[in-house]
Amino acid sequence: MALEEFENKELSERDKGIIQMRTITNYGMGAFMIIAGFFFMFPIKGYTASFVNQYDPVLIKIFAAVCWLYGAFRIYRGYKKNYFRN
């Protein structure tokens, strides 16, 4: 079977359900990671400020940027839906 034939093959109902579940999971985790990055980058007084102030501010900012990048990657992966291709 050629690669083009595999890419054009119809998906079963089970595979469509798996794709939908993974897409929703990727969107949700991506949004969560971006929101977590905002909480670390811009701490709210009383909630995250006491936790964030215990650590080095530069490392906290780097961690927030990594959260944003990973969240953007998860949203992109959910958008592309490229799950069953090797």
C-alpha cells in the first residue's frame, strides 16, 4: 500500500472518536498551559504572588514563557489533527 493510499483511507468511527477526544484534550491542555503561564508571569496579589516571590524572578519568567510555548504547541497539534500518520 502506497503512502498516498494510506492518507486517503477512510477512518473508522472509533478512529474518528479518538481524533475528536485527542483534539479536545489538546485544546484544553493548551489553554490551561497558556493561562498558567499568565499566572506565573503576572502574579495576582494574595493568590500566586506569595508562591512566585519565593523563587528567582528570572526563572519564573522563563517558566512562564515555556508554558506559553508548550500551550501554543498543544493548540497547534489539536488544530492539525495529525494523529494516525507516522
